[in-house]
Amino acid sequence: MRVNCQVLCVIAALTCAIAPQPPTSDFSLEQNVAIPMRDGVLLRADVLRPKGEGPFSVLVYRTPYGKHFAQKEYTIFHRAVQRGYAVVIEDVRGRYASGGEFRPYENEGHDGYDTIEWAAKQRWSNGDVGTFGLSYPGAVQWLAAVESPPHLKAMVPAMTFSTPQNFFYASGTWDMSWIEWIWDNIAPDVRARKNLPGAKTAEEAIAAWKETAPRMLNTLPLKGLEDLRGVAPYYYDWLSHPAEDPWWDWAELRNKYRRVHAAVLNFSGWYDDNYGPEGATTNFNGLLESRANDSEKRTHLLLGPWVHGVDATAKTTSGEREFGPAAAIDYDEVVLRWMDRYLRGVANGIDKEKPVRYFVMGDNTWRDADSWPPPATPVEYYLNAPPAGSNRGTISREKPAHRQVAAFVSDPGNPVLNVYDSSGAHDYRKLAERGDVLLFDSAPMERDLEVTGPIAVKIFVSCDCRDFDLWVRLLDLAPDGTAFNLMSPGLDVQRASYREMKKGRQLLRPGKIYELGPASLLTSNIFQKGHRIRVQISGSFFPNFSRNLQSGELENESARLQKARISIYGDRRHPSRIVLPSIQRGARQGDVLGD
């Protein structure tokens, strides 16, 4: 979930190890410097500079979580100054020291442009500006870059999105983690600024969340939640606009890559929030396409095994899964090395390296590639229905010869629950005990199988309802029964009524068979010898994402729940299957796949 894995800068000084601060005699610090926006609003920034007159290349970091908290938590600012950069750390509009009204993401394009151009014109600046940051500080970079600020030369937007359709929503389902994100990160400062009742500090908000979370997350309709109305009116505006609404174009990046002229390092993790790995790969390939005629593409892609957050990149575990010492990186050095090359022209070899670097889980090694995804062989695994009275089927390389039907009843009043409140790999074997979860397991792998890249899912399905959500999760099933997920929830869901997003919402005809499947599954994982591939199918995964009411009405507006019988088909005409991008390394195709 977005909040539980995100670096909560609001509470950094309370819960995180504080970054050691160098003596101020080593650098120049100006606090709360006014930066005028085009509409007259003043944003405030702290400016750190090396001793001396300069001029310096400038790095801009923009955050809604408090520039003062960021400086206490992160080491990169002072490392950048020691490297010879000036650094501008700015509170975004309506947050902490900055003026104006905070509406998440909506003003960051113009405000980011104005801040970048302001930085380029200062007497201590040489006019070359770079941006960096992760999550919201990553998103603001893209939103500014598509405005084409002329002095933006390099950027490292980490763990952020490509489209609101996989950020606010996921294939038409609403991302429920926005509620806690606002409650923990945004609401306390808003209440303090406006003298509103309720929690005004991080400690108070966290304590209150423990008490109020069950009620808030279970509130239907979604618009009926009153707790955020005074502090976050934009939340209700978001709910008023469905995923396909052109209103969201202000947050859409996929149609704007030609406007971006900076060198871009796209950066995410396999267990980043659902939008992260999809955002990084989509943005990388979108930039490549827009720069097809350029001699140097000036864009790279870095994908690690991490959850969301700067601190996660220095760890060797994600959730319950250990990836060894190779998994940890020096985030600061990754960012600054990119800036050295594309802001300062340092010949450090980045432009000679392969543009794609990704971590293979299970093998726990890094691989380099010329493109994303790397070349792979598509391998089809077909779903075979479980025997009567069981929810455990199989997957195999053989297409079913005769009709098979596997069915379950999905009840939005008793949704499939994610019992883990943190991101990363977790053991989901207990979900096998639920009758509304179908499992399809392969035979044990005869040899290691590497699966790297996007995963195609083609499920033939019908329902006795007008709408439902199809969750198709891919897990690595170990011989001891441990069943680890290979990505964060949200990449693996498809709302049936949004099976063709461009056409908008299309309700189902009860009983009709449709071909559905999540379109965003991607990972890099070795299914080791003796392990099995598990496909897990359900109609919900709560509270990560909203519940489909299955009545044909939207959860934004209605609370009318309806149980539904969902049927999965497998035969020659309806071969439900999952297509894995297999990378062979010294073995014949038939030797590695369990059957």
C-alpha cells in the first residue's frame, strides 16, 4: 500500500534515523528563500551552496512533506554540495513554509517549471539544472518536465507513475491508500494552518488512524467518507472523475514524452507500489520512442528488488524475502553520478553502459540489457480446473481438450483481505483456505526458470452480474509451502467493465463469456528447481483497492453490494492461460519447465 511503504517525511524526525549533519561552516545555507510563481504565489526554499562564488550546477528537490524534514532524513543534499552542486529544497504550494492552496500534483507542472527557471537565473547558478526525488518528489519532476523548462538538463524521477489510470486507479479500481496518505501525511499540517479540529501532529495522526482506519476504509459509498472533507476537498473531486475521464490529462504522461528534453534515469523496484515499475518501464520506452532519431537517447532504466522509499534501496530484504548483499545500492551515488554526466559533462562512462539494468530475484543478481523488456520466449501455461469440491487446480503446457469450468462466489461484503499492512514479498499460502480464491499450480520446476518482463494474462470468464474485478496474482511456491507474491497489488487486477479503457465503462451481459486479464503484470524472478508457479484468482483484494459492488453500480456513489458467481473457462475455444516471458540461459526450452 502507498502509505505503509512510502517514506513518510512528515514523521521522519520522529521515527527515522536522522542523517548526520555536516557543520554549516562547510557550506552556505539560506532558509525560506522566496521563489515567485507566475500567479504571484510565493513558494519557500532552503538553498545550500558550496563555499565560494560559483557559479554552480543546481539540483532542485520539491516536496510536500516538509523541506526541514527532508534535510534531517536524507544525506544526498549535503553530499551534493560536497560534490560542487547548489541545492534548492522547496516546499510545494500550500505546504509548510510555502503559500497558496495545496491540491496534490495539480500545480506541480507550472510551479516546477517556474522553480527550475528561477534557479537557472540566480547569480550563483551556471544555468544547468537537474531534479531528483522519489514518489511525490519524483512525480513533480515529470509534471514539470512535460512543460519543457529550457534549463532542465537532467532528472532522476524514482518510483513514480506514468498515468493516472494506474496511480489514482488501477484498471478502474480505486486505490484506497490515498485515504491514509492524506490522513498521515497531509491532514495534520492543513489542520494546523487552518486551525481545524483534529490531529495536528504526526503522532496524533498515527494514533488516530489506528482507531479510525477500519471505519474509514469500509465506508460506502466512497464519497460518504466525511473525515477528509474539510482537509482534502480535492479527494472528492478525484472520486467524481472516472479513470477514463479526459479531466485527468493534467496527470497523464504517456502522450507528452516529446516535450521532455532532459536526460532521464527511470528508477523503480519490483515491490514498489503498483504504479512504480509500470511507470518506470512505460516512461523509459516512451522516451525512447520519442527520441528514435536522436544519436544519444539519454535515458536509462534501473529496476531493483525494493519496496517504495529511499531507505529501501539500501536494504537486502523486501518484506519477508531476502535478496543478498547485491540488492543494496547507494541511492545518493546513483543520482549524483547521473547528474555528474548530464549536468557537468563528467566522462564517467554512463553513456557507454547498457541502458537497462535489472535485478533478477531468486538468482539475486543484476543483469544489463539493451532494451526493456529483454528478449524472451513467450511460454503459455493453461489453467486446468480443480476437481469438484476443491479450489486447487493446475497449470500445464497442454491446452485443455474438453470444457472445464472453475467457479467461485465473490462477496464484496466479505472480501479477500490482504492481512499484511506493508509492501514487499509476503507468504500468502493461507489464502488457499478461502473458498473464494482459486489456485492453479504448476508441477515442480525441473530446472531454474527465469521469467523477466511483462506477463500476459488471458482468462475466459463469465459472471451472473453486471461487473466484477478479476485479480490474477502470480506467486513463487516453494517446496515448503511458502507462496511469495512477485509484485505489489494493483498490477494484477482488471475491472471487467473497464476491459477497454478507451471506450469507457461497459457493463457485462450476465452469462456471456469475456476474455479478460490484467495488462500490467511484470517482474523478474527465477523459479528455482523444485519450486512451482502459482496463479491465484479472486474477485477482490482489500483494503489495498476498493471493492467492486458487483451490482453494476459504482462504489463511489452506491453501497448496494451483491454476491456474484464468477466462472473461469478452459477448453479449445476458451483456453484460459498465463504467458510467461522466459529467458533461457544455457538450457533447452523443454528442460526447464515443470509440467
